[in-house]
Amino acid sequence: MKSLISELSNKIKTRNAQIGIIGMGYVGIPLGLEFVKAGFSVIGFDKDKKRVDDINCGNQVMKHISSDLMIEFIRNGKATTDFTKMKTIDCLIICVPTPLDKHEQPDMTYVESAANEIAKNLSKGQLIILESTTYPGTTREIIKPILEKSKLKAGEDFFLAYSPEREDPGNKKFSVSKIPKVMGGYSDNCLQITGELYETIVSETVKVSSMETAESTKLMENIFRAVNIAMVNELKLVLDRMGVNIWEVIDAAKTKPFGFMPFYPGPGMGGHCIPIDPFYLSWKAKEFNTEARFIELAGEINRKMTENIAHRVGKALNDDKKSIHGSKILVVGLAYKKDIDDIRESPAIKIIDLLNYKGANIDYYDPFVNTFRDLRSIDLLAENIKKYDAVLITTDHTKTDYDLIGKYASLVIDTRNIMSHVKKPKARIIMA
Ligand SMILES: NC(=O)c1ccc[n+]([C@@H]2O[C@H](COP(=O)([O-])OP(=O)(O)OC[C@H]3O[C@@H](n4cnc5c(N)ncnc54)[C@H](O)[C@@H]3O)[C@@H](O)[C@H]2O)c1
């Protein structure tokens, strides 16, 4: 192992190590780009042929990653569906999805399939890192046995580690290189070489004592968000009844210079992380005959927010002597958060389904999402806005013209407090 580690270490130092990223999505692409920028040659492995072709043509595959960056990627990187090319890669990083299945349990099929492909092509001296968000024990209990089907042994013939991705897509302040990288290794050597690799792309590495600690760290971060968002969502409902504006309360509370961190209410949990990852831990907890009650409660409260918003829309229309059934509603913002095109688990979609079920006619506007099901994003023009009985703001994209909405809509239900920035709107504004 000593010679294997010095060999790989040398390759990393001289940038001769070949980097392979498995799963060229929201996480894999920015990560691959960082390695290209650091001077490595990178191969992205993906099962999706269209994604692979788009990357190799330098096409923009995500709205928040410009085509200039994609062109920068193919300067020294390329994508492929040919997994046999893994044989000659020195460091393979797994960034495939970890969703929940239809029973709300961890769906490890993507991780298992990626590990099986690696096992078929595993070579001595390779470093294998899992970055997908998952429950503590995954790397040891799932990845390691699959890789060892190759007859090579973790910690002896190949290096194994877990390092969670903490990417926040669309966040211009914190790109991959500026976010400290947490990592845990199967052995001391595994951890050391993983650190050497990531030190080439990030300004700070945080080495922890085990892969399970690293796996739990990522979950803790997301559980922290899920629970605090639930807390503030619940407070919103309580304060609303008392006629107190939660947004004003948060603004005042955050002036406290210590011991407080602002979280904001919204139409419900969205995205690939907060509505999913916490339940990886509550699922695993059951194996140890224990419960994670905060997680379950936060999920329950956050899920209820979508129903609450649909209810608020109905009440607001009722005040205008209209019913949801037959009314025309414009939903502004489909993405689960501002300034990105990701609609996975978006609360806007759940609210649309609820309103559709109650007989509403829905259109939407989202500058990042051109089409959705059989709908196309409308043009946000005065004559279009006027046509709707209500405008429901579900995502506060920066690019949206809220002044125009305030001027031409009759009723606006605002779940993001964005209309508070519009001076003297003509529309009736309901904070929801
Ligand atoms: N999106 C985020 O903001 C974010 C942030 C931190 C962590 N994560 C975690 O990172 C992981 C990846 O998330 P993502 O958002 O990048 O997913 P994604 O859906 O954007 O991309 C995943 C890619 O993997 C490919 N893929 C699936 N199975 C494959 C296989 N067996 N072999 C090769 N390619 C395969 C898919 O075709 C897709 O292109 C998840 O575990 C997620 O929880 C995501």
C-alpha cells in the first residue's frame, strides 16, 4: 500500500492523475469543472447519453452553469457512457442520486449500480470516493462489499473514502472551491490520499475520524435546515393568527449579534436535499431501535405548508367572491428556490396539483423553466397578468418583474415576502 499511496500522491501533485466523476448532474458537473481548473484531465461517466452528448458539445445543461463554463470543462474534460474507461482512471468520485423510493425509504439503486460498474473495472491503486448524500454506514456496508467482489481489498489494494458534497447550486458567494471539504477514510492512508486530492481544489479540508462521521455530518447539516425551516413555518402559522408579521419578527430577531440565525418560511420543502436526506437518518435509526422524532415532525410540518398555501389561495379568492373552481391562477416560480432551474420536489408543483384538483386553471411563469408538463412559461406582460383572478408567488427569482405584477394583478398571494419590496402596489397583496 505504501508504494501505491506514494505513486498516487505523485500523480496528484504533478496533475497526472486522471479524475473520473460518476454522475454528471448538479453536483458532478461543478466538481468536474473544479478539477479541470486545477489542471487535471477529467472524464465524466453518465448513463444518460443525451447528457453526455450535450456536455461533449459544450452545451449549457443547467441554467446556472453558463455555456462558457461548459466549454471550459471540455478544454480538459469529456463525458462518456463507456464505463470500461474507468479502468485507467486514478480517482473515481461517485455523485449519483440518492432519492427516496415510493415507500419513502432510501433508494440506493443508483449508488449500487455505480459501485457495480466500478467493481467490474477496478484496478489496483485506485481511489474511490462516494459524495452522494446518504445514511451513516453506506460506504462501508454497501460500496465496500460491492467493490470487493473484484477480489481487490479496500485499504490494501484500493483506497476508499466518503466526502459529502455541500454544493449550493446557484450560490455565487460559495462555489465548490470556497466550501470546506469534510472527509472520512476507510483507513489512515485512504484519508490521507483523499485529503491530498481535494486540497488541489478547495481552500480547506476537514478530516474526520471515520466515513460514518463524514456521512453523518452532511445529514446533520440538512436536518438542521429542515428542522429550523419547520420551526419558522409553524411560527408563521401561529403568528399569522395573532396578526403578527413573521417576516418583520425575523428581521428584528436577526439584529441579535449572537445565538440567532435567520430561517425563512415558505410554501414547503423543495429540492433534492431537504425533503429527502433527513429521512435517510430516521430510516437508519430504526435499525438501531431508536427514533429521530424531530426529523419526522419537521417533515410533517413542512409538508403541510403546501396544503396551507392552497387553502390561503381559496380564502383570498373567496374574499373576492370567487371560487377556486374555474378561477384562473398564475403561479410565479416553479423552481424550488430562487435563480435556479431545479424543479425536483418543488412545493410549487404540489400546490399546482392541489389547485388543479380543486378545479383551478393554472398557468405559470418561471424565467428558468421554459416548459412544464404540457404548459409553457407565459410571457410576463401587463396584458397577460391582467387575465388572472390571482397571482401566486412561490419562488422569488431575482429576474421576475414584481413591480409589473403589483401594478397589473388584482390579487397577489405572496409566499416569499417579495412583494414587500414593491412600492405602492395596486394589487391586493396577501402574505401567505
Ligand atoms: N443538487 C444539490 O444541490 C446537491 C447538493 C449536495 C449534495 N447532493 C447530493 O449529490 C448527489 C447527486 O445529486 P445531483 O443533484 O447532482 O443529481 P442529478 O440528478 O443532478 O445528477 C445525477 C446524474 O447521475 C447520473 N446517473 C444516475 N445513475 C448513474 C449511474 N449508475 N452511473 C452513472 N451516472 C448515473 C444521472 O444520469 C444524472 O446525470 C445526491 O446524493 C444528492 O443528494 C446534491
